[in-house]
Amino acid sequence: MDERQQAAVAAQLAELRQAYLARLPAELAALQSLAADLGGGEADRARLDELRHRLHKLAGSGGTFGLAALSAAARTLEQRVKGWLAGGLAELDDGQVRQALAAGLAALGASLSENDHPASLARGHASPPSADEANEVWLIEDDALLGEELARQLGAFSYRVRLFTRLDDAERAAQTGRPDLLLMDVMFDEEGKNATESFARHLGLRALACPLFFISAHDDFLSRVRAARLGAPVTLAMIDIDHLKSVNDTYGHAAGDVVISAVAMLLHQRLRRSDIIGRYGGEEFAAVLPECDAALYVAKRSGRNQVQEARPV
Amino acid sequence: MTTLQRILYVEDEPDIQAVAKLALEMVGGFTVKVCSSGEEALREAVAFAPDLILLDVMMPGMDGPSTLKALRALPELAQVPVVFMTAKVQPAEVAHYKTLGARDVIAKPFDPMTLASRVRAIWEA
């Protein structure tokens, strides 16, 4: 498929997604009204069955359109309703249990991120970047399932992702195209050689000027993917050192390097041991913060004097 | 081996149907027939003569496994590879689906840009 076809597919997908987002509020309202009609007793069975079915569809369709949090929340509610259907409805005679279900359904809308709301799409400037201006990430990962999951998650953040399961394929692609970021599984062996060694022989890939990320701690990363599937938040924070240029200009680059390593040291001290931090560009750091949903977490913990800005990606 | 061209796709959720159809037709260049239930698939499958069948696992009425069993009972479709699509892709679950006769399992949600190549890879495996 050439770039034009790819863009055409992306455009149609974006259209489907937008139509879906437009229909979503009505569906969420229908779920809430179904829950509001529950009154306890056997009469609820048909309504619960309908709820279970619609939550299942919502979990599936939400996931398809990259709404991971909505999908996970719907899946959790689906399991709860399924439990009631299987184990008897007595629990639902308790008004508080019904209220909790209604609250859970009401919270589904809140699990949509700011960008996913149809209203914010209509604002134009807040809509996700179009296929043309989206950052392109090349992902080299030999585990197809994991690769697809990562690609899907990155896609949810409006990155264009090309997945390669072999280094040679990426090398060929590097002859003609260039990504904004290269993301590579380090625990991946090709012909008995570790990927990092093979990478050194791929001159086309090495010549790319974009940042290169290695996915290390393979098992740990899998658990994070799983955590994301279950709805546990993972925050990716970009940390930028302001005014580094003036330090470089005034005191020289050696002094600038001292500042960078001091900031790195500071981040290592202030972040949790489970957090991962790496240098992203000249004056930027990227941090992966599992089980953390506060976008301001980094700013809070690092102290505002040293780190001025933490913006979620 | 013949080339993969005709895919029967069974899925009850219309939004997922639309995305998968787009992914298989536009990206993969396949000829796709969509059925919204196992029952519909049983009525339409023989006439469509698919090379491969993609089957959602969780559907109201006939679910994926019972649809697979019923399709297998039709002599014309006894040998057609069937691939399940499901959110449940723990190794034990995948192994279970394979014992039911599925060629492979595709995880949901799928990536529309790579679904076609994944299906092709399963076909060629």
C-alpha cells in the first residue's frame, strides 16, 4: 500500500471514529436509563441482559476506536452485570448496589479524554492531528500481539505507527521514509544475534536522525501493557529544561552538560523506583510512570524551581 | 496453495464491522462478506464460498464456537480455515480456541492498518 492509499484509509477511519464519537453520548444515556429502570427482583433480568450485551459492544467498539479507558471501564461493568446474571439477582435488591452501577455507568463518559469528546472535536484546534501532520513512529517488535497492542495504544494518541517484525524490513523502509521516532524491542533475537548488535549493521536505520528508544525490561513492559488494558493508568511525561540555551551561550556547553546531568540526577532521586526515565532530545527527558494518572505528578515531585514544565503526551 | 481472496467476516457490532471491512478491503484488497450473526453466516456461507472465515467469539444467539461447529458440519465448509477474533487472548484461551478447530486467534481490538497482513500471515502459515 502506498502513502496515498494509507492516507485514504486513515481518512476513512477518522470519519468512522468521528461518527462513532457523535453517537456515543446517546448510547451512554441509553445505558444509564436502562440502569435507572432497575427496581430489584426477577423483573430486572431482561434489562440486565440488555445492559450486559450493550456494555460488551461498547467495550469492543470503544477499543476499536482507541478509547482504551472507556473500553476497560465498560468491560469491568460488563463483568459485574454478568456476575449478577449468573449468581442470582438478590444483590440488586439493595438500592445502594443499583446506585453504584448507575454511578459506574455515569462515569463512562468521564473516561473519555478531552480530545475524544465530540464537542472538543468540533472546536477544531483541539482535534487530533490529521494523518499528514501526525508524528510517525516506527515500531520494531517481533512479538506480533505485543506489537499490535503497542501500535494501537500509540495510535490512540494520534501517532502514525508502522509496525515491523524484522529489522531488514525497517532497514528497507529507511531507504525512502523517515520516522519521527524509532521504537525498538531490545529483547528480540534475529538469527541468534541480539537486536542491538544487528541494529549496528543496519546503516539505513543508523542514519536516521530521529530519537531511538529501546524497549528494555521486556516482562515489566508487558505487565504495563496489561495494566493499561485493565484500566490502570500509565502516564508518559515529557520534561523540558527551560532556558538551557542561555546557560550554554553564557557559560559554555560543558556547563550546560552539567545542568543536564544534574537534572537527570534530580529526576532519578525524585521519581519512584518503578518509574522509567530517559533522555529524549537535547534538553528533553521522557518519563514512563506506571499507575500514575496525575499529569502534574512530575512537576509536583520534582520541585518547580528545577523543572518548570511537565506536559502529558 | 490458492491465494486468499474471499473472506467471510462474522461480527455483531456494526462499528467494528465497518472498521474491519475497511481494513480488509482497502488495505488488504480482499473480497469481504459481512454477516451480523452466526445464524446469518450459516445461511450465507456456502453461497459465498469463502477462502477463510473470521469469527467473533462473543455474539448473542450463536456464539463463535457454536457457529464454528455448525459451519464444520457443512461439507462445503469443512476444510475452510476459521480464525477467531476476541479480546481474550491469554495463552490458555488461545490454546482452547485452537482445540475447537480455529486456525489462529486475532486479538481485539485490532489495528486496522495491520489486520489484513495479520490475516494473510495466518493464511500462509
